[in-house]
Amino acid sequence: MSGADYTEYDAGKFATDVFIKGGSANPFIFKGTVTTATSNVIFASTDLDGHGDDTFVDWYVFVFYDTAGTAAAPQGEWQPISDYVSATGTFTHTAFTAQLAVGDEVFIVQPTIFDQNLTMDQIFALVSAQQVLTETGGVVTTDGTEQDLFIINAPAGVFQPEMILLDFTNQTATEILVVREYYRIAAGGGFIMADEVTFTGVQDPLLKLISLAPNRYGIRITIELTAGTNRAYAYEAVYKE
């Protein structure tokens, strides 16, 4: 691979450069989770089927994440692809040092990306730049217990929560609301609290912004009324996936 110095890395600018170099308007990275691990030269991902036979020949497969969470081989390895079966999302490639496992995360990468000798962080930045903003929301009425406001319990891969807007219009001088932020940081692990904020009485401004962090294994935002009368709290959550 040829070297490149991206001291101040700009994912958006680099993405534009890659499109120009590649001479194509097609996506330059595809992300998938391994659903069948046949050998150290063959795997399949149903996330990656349907693109047309041999579309990815001469592209590269990059192993981004070991599902066991131990960074074991072949995490971080690249290999060129020699065959692709569209109907099943099956890839044949030069041998990894170890066989992939079901649940491992891979990127299918254009040669123009491979040639830049990017780090894992830079590749992740490019993938994040391709993710699509998604919005959800609703109303949660407190009941005096800790209640889920927003939860993504078992994401299919790395995703990027952006923010939650929480509406305190209905809160009066007598209410105290506690908002807690949890993340799961290991496969099969529990949610660990990262932050807790208490809102007492009437709020000004009424709309509170909760900024969130990128995550792999899950995120949970809860609310708990600890004093006053149960109230309805509207919220909106925005995230990339």
C-alpha cells in the first residue's frame, strides 16, 4: 500500500477525493456482519447480498471488529476478494490468518481506499460519513420508577447516536426529574451509567439537549420522577445507522 499523510483528517473531503479517483458515483465502502463463516477464505453476509455477481472482485475485505471483543485475528487484516456471489452475499478472498466468526464486522472496500493506507479510525470516520440520520420520538409519562426514554439494546453494528431533545413543558415547581445515560461497552455486558442529571422545578429553557456518544453494543437513556406529580415528557432522538 502507498503511504499517505492525513494529519488533519477530513472524512468529507477525502470521500470526495475518493469518488473522483475511483471515477464512480457508487459507495466506496460497504459494511456487513458475518452470517456464515465457512473457512479462512470464504464467508457470507446477508447484509451484503444483492449487488450483482462479481461486483466486488478486486475489492478488499477489511475485518473491522472481532465479535468476541478480544481484538483477535483476523481483526485489522485486509485481503483482496476473488469472487462474489450476489444471491447469498458470499465472498471468496485470499486467506486470513484465522477464520472469521459469525458476528464479526467487515468492510468491503474499493481499491482506492485500500491504497491510502488508512487507519481503523479513519475508515470508521468514512463509514460514519455514509450513515443515514434516523429520527424517533414519543411521549413518556412518569410513574415514579426508572423508565426507558430511549434504548437501542442490541445494534447490528457500530452506530452513532447524535442527541435527544427532552421537553420539560409539563414540569411544575414541585417535580424533580432525574435523567440517566447508560452504555453497554462489551458483548453480553450490562448497561453502565455514564451520566446522571437532576432537573428540579420549572425549567428555562424548556427544551433540554442531551448529546450522545458513538457506540457498538447499546445505549439506554432513562428518566425517573423522584418528587411531585407524574407528568408527560415528549422527546425526540436522532441517530445515524
